Amino acid sequence: MSPKRHKLWKEEDIKPAIILVRNKVMGLQRASNILNVPKSTLKDEVSNREEDVDKLVSTKLGRRPVLPFELEDSLVSYCLEMVKRFYGLSAKDVKTMAFQLASMNGLNHPFSKNDEAAG
């Protein structure tokens, strides 16, 4: 079984393809062939109700992170500072701190309240 392949297209290829198909300048098949974008992906993106093409193609794959970038960055900085000071943090310590950050900032999280640690 071959591994699944996701998002094999480039943003600069799919943007004009979406615009061309939405404006009925080109059909799905032709735009797919010329601009090297999977037809099924192009069909999904064209039929999406999102008007802003930039926002449409910049979506990320996978789960959304629980911690916003700023909080995650501060957690990483703290961990690196502790390493510089030769204070070892275990994986459980980091998970506990991530849970506490999410809880203190009132973020919705899937972490177990029994363990009081991130997964």
C-alpha cells in the first residue's frame, strides 16, 4: 500500500486555476491539466463558498493546535532556558506546563483533567 499524498499542488498554481474556473474562462479538466493541480482538489476549492482565494488556499492540513503560536513559543523559550541552566525537564513536566497554560488562558482543550497533562 502506498503512502497517502496530500497537498501536492502549490499555492501559486491553484490560485489562478480557481479564478479561471470560477470566471468560466476554463473548465475543470483543462485548468487541472495546464496548471498541474489535481482535478478533485480543484473541484473542491472552486465549489467552496469562501470568496477570498488567498484565504481558501492557505488552509493548513491536520488538527488545529491547542496553544496559539505565542503561548507555544513562550513554552519553548522557557524549556530552552531551563536546559541552558542545566535543569532537566521531563516529557511529563512539559505536558503538565502545556496543560496549565491552556487552562490558565481559558482555552478549549482535549486534555484529560484527571491527568492534568497534555497528551
